[in-house]
Amino acid sequence: MVENIGTIFQWLIFLGVAFTSIIASFLVITRKNPIHSALFLVLTFLCVAVLYLLLYSQFIAIIQVVVYAGAIVMLIVFVIMLLDLEEELRSGLKLLYSKVIGIALAVLFLFGLIYSVAAKSLTGKIGTYTPEKMSANVKAVGEVLFTQYLFPFEIVSVLLVAAIVGAVILSKKRT
Amino acid sequence: MVIPSVPPVLYLILSGILFTIGVIGALTRRNAIVVFMCIEMMLNAVNLTFITVSRFLQSMDGVLFAFFVMAVAAAEAAVGLAIFVMVYRSRETVNVDEINLLKW
């Protein structure tokens, strides 16, 4: 029984976080007020960050909290406050028919996904990054990032510069 | 008796559910900012799949890929929201049903 305590806690954390994230993401798409949606989006991102911790990826979990829950949602909330969306709140349900078709197709897609992941277990070449090695996660990520993935890393820096320039030019007032 | 740890299938199914909720939101909501949030949620679900597979195949590639996806998502957030602000400035709305001309 003693050796099971870690596993039991893992299951409890997984189930709790999974249900919280599903409920929070449902609330994201059903709330009428976009600010509420954005705050439930933060909750979803935090739940996924906990799942990353369960999967021994501390670095990605921290980046998730900083970049997604911090930077991106902060930008979204800022833009929601810049725009006057009151008119959006009052716009009723239009095109109900196409929405029903869309939801039905999406649920069908979900069944396809579940079938495809449940039918066959994971196969592939097992790598060298065991959980013991992943406990020094930042070091491992850095080693791979700056050797094997150095070129994509540089490309990402160019992409970010392009995004900054594009955002500034787009939001500049035309004279 | 030893309880088995959480199998990868559950993580993958959860990620599929989150992705589907994102798809439903992107299809049904008409506010462009909520559609944008749903797209972020879908990217996040894909990241969860990458991390899960990378954990259970004990590889580092999935983690790095998730890292790059996050960088692209940040760039996309900056440019996309700038576009929304500009559209709102010229059209006074961000309803995706009314933004149907690619010129204004």
C-alpha cells in the first residue's frame, strides 16, 4: 500500500485537473461576456500546466503559465477592454442550423480521435530521456535546444521580430 | 497490489476533448476575440499531445516542438489582436459574420 501512495495522488491530481479543465473550457465557449471567457481560459491553461508537471515537463509548465496564462491572455483582456463589445453581447443566435451541423461534425471528429488513440498503444523508438533524467528538465531542454534545434530557434527569433514589426505597423494610425 | 500509473491514452483523450471544445467554440461563436481564444485552446490541446507522447516515448523532440508552438502562438496573438483592433477601428464591429469582405 505504501508504494501506491504516489500513484494514487497522481490519479487524483490527474482526474481533478482533467475535469476542471474540461468544465473551464466549456465555460470559455458558453459565457456571453468575453472577459469571463478570458478568465476561464486562464483556468484551462493553468490546469494544462499542472498536467505538464505530471508529465515531468517542468520547463514547459512554467513557460505555459508565463507565456499563455500571463502574456497572451493579458493581451486578449487588454484588447477586450479597448474594444466596445456591448453590441456583441446582444447579438442573438443566428444561423442556428449551421451551428448544429458544426457541433455534430466536431463531436464525430472527437469520436474518431478517441478511437484512433484507444485502438493502438503508442509505438516508436524509445529515447534516452527517462523520468530520472527529465528531473533536470531545464538543462535537458537547453542542451537539445542549443545543439540539435539551434536553427529553428534562430528562425523563431526572426519570426518574433517580424510579429512585433507587423503588430506595430498594423495598429499605427493611418495618416 | 500495485496500482498502474495514469496511462497515456487518458492524456490523449483529454487533449482530444479540449481540442473538440475549441473547434465547437470556433465554429459557433461569432465574436472574433472568442474565436481567437478557442484557437489558442486548440493549440494548447495539441501541445498536451506533444508532451504526452514525448514523455511516454522518453524523447525530447515533443517538448521542443511544444516550445516552438508556444513561440508561434505568442507571435500570432500579437498580430491577430492588432488586426482585430484595426478592423474594429474601421468597421466598428468584430463580429466574424459581418467581416466578410477582404477590403474596406
